[in-house]
Amino acid sequence: MGNYWTPDEANLKMKEFAEQWDDLDSWAKRRDKIRTLLQKGMQWDKMPKISGNFNSIIHSKREMDGYSVSNIAIEGFPGFYITGNLYRPLKTDGKLAAVLSPHGHLEDKRLLEDVQTRSAVLARMGAVVFAYDMVGRGESSQVDHEIPIALLLQTFSSQRVLEYLLSLPDVDSDRIGMTGGSGGATQTFMLAAIDPRIKVIAPVVQISAHFFGGCVCESGMPVHKAEDFQTNNVEIAASAAPRPILLISNGGDWTRNTPNIEYPYIKKVYALYNAEHKVENVHLPSEKHDYRYSKRAPMYNFFAYHLALDLSAIPYEDGFKEDFVTVLPKEDLKVFNATHALPENALKGDAAVLEYLDF
């Protein structure tokens, strides 16, 4: 469910949560409970133990102005494909940073202008960027988005994207970022909470004390509450401490209270690590729920600083210039088409995937 509490109730809950810890040791114990709840609630132990074996399909590389883009699919587990696009810088000097770029709930969101733009800009700055489909969206049509284990499939898929990027010989494992808006932000802080290999995150327009995510892929599995334990997305995001995190919020959705409720709580956690300077909040009170330019621009600065990217690679005049990006037609970015068919071993339908994973 989405609005689990009212904002007033959530404010009191955050104060109640804060009473459960008062130093690094007591917070670490609570953080470990949160991570355990996430993994148990998702039934993480049911997922295959896979190392490598991505069986990647990459084609249609195009060189643009300072970056390239290819169509890519990797196997999440045998018969289940994660579809997306791989953006790379044309100019390289030594090891590269890498960025995972999940997205929210719109159909074909990975193929739209905003995801293409932020991925291309980060690539020109010197990162390998993997933009990939939310399960049941875009080309991820092997299951419906409403499959009961959507949260598990998405988090596992994100981890497989992470492992693919780490397998690339030119990627620096200490410079891995992740950013997404809305449902993509949920994927960002969920994976960062359980996988320390994600080093820098920017969850956009999603972290809320009272709103748990209004979709089965965010709150459809019991990751926020057990019989004797309650948490919320604020604490899940705080579990990334002391790794750098940028919260981007706005006045038009459930993140309107971020400067007064969510951000102070997370900053208090970071203070335990003497890392208050590694958590930031950009709040746009006059804006709504999106990942538009005004939200991308602070992310560029944040990732450039913490991932050692090259800001000078992006034209700047009263703001970053994104007009060098070529927005491609949707069909050009699709992995599977008349020339490249979905592999024959592909599992088809919710029932086939659930049976393979023994649910």
C-alpha cells in the first residue's frame, strides 16, 4: 500500500524510531534488523546463486556526441532477461565509474527522453551507464508488473545489473552509483540497503516517512514490518550510511516534508559516522513528481563529486546544457526485434517464472 500512515502519524513514528538508537552500535543493530527484514520479506534466499553467466546480448552500437549507446540484455537467471541500454563515454582515460539507472512505472520509461538524457550525460562525463526496464514494463514482458514477487525480481535484477557492470574490465568497483526516480528510486535505496557495492545513490522523489510505495513492486512483500519490528523507507535509505546519498524531493507529492522529517532523520544517522556532509537534500517546493532537468542537474554535480566524473565534459552556461544528447526513437533502443529474437529458453508468463523459482 502507498499511504501507510498519515504525515502526522509518520512524524510521530520517526520520533519513536529515533528512540530505538542513540549511538553507532545501537543504530548498527537496528540497521542489521532492517537488512534482515528486507531479505526475509523478499524471500531472497529463493533466488538462484549465480556468479557471472550473463549470456549478454549486445548490438546496435551508435556513436553520438561524446558517448555511445548500445542495446543490451543480460540473463538475470536462466530464462529471465533484463533488457536495457548501455551508455559509454567515447573518451576514456583509465578506469571508469559505472551507474545503474532504473526507472519508475510509466510504460516504456527506459525509452523516453528523460532516461535517455540523464544516461547520455553521465556517460559523456565518464561513466558506463546501464539503463534497464522495470519488470513488466518496456521489453520486460516475460512477466506482468503485478506478479506477486515483483519487488524481489526487481531487486535481484538490479543486483545482476550491478554484477554485470562490475564484471567489465574497465569499471572501477569503488565508483559505482545508482539513481532513479519514483519506483526507480525505490529500487535504488532497496539495493543499496542490502548491497554495499553500491557506493553512491540519488533516489529521486520517493523517500517518504508515511508513503511506502503504491505498487506491488515496492510494498507488495513484507519488507517494512514483521511481527516484532517496524520500519519504513526512510530507515531503509539510511541503511546506506555512510555512503553518499542525495535526496531530491518536491512539494507536489509524498516527499513534500523531506526537509523537515526525512532528511533530518537520515542526517542524524550519518552524524553517527561523522558523515553529515555525505547526505544532501535538494527540495523543489514548486515542482511535482518527475525527474526533469531541475532534478537531474544537482544529481550531475553530486555524482561528479563522489564518483570523480568530469563535469567539464558537459557544456555549461547558466546551467548544464543537455542539447548534445540525441534522443533516439523507441524502436531504435529495443533489444528484441525482427533481427534479434527473444532467446528460445525464455520463460514466458508469471506461472513459468514462479514455477522455476519454486514459489
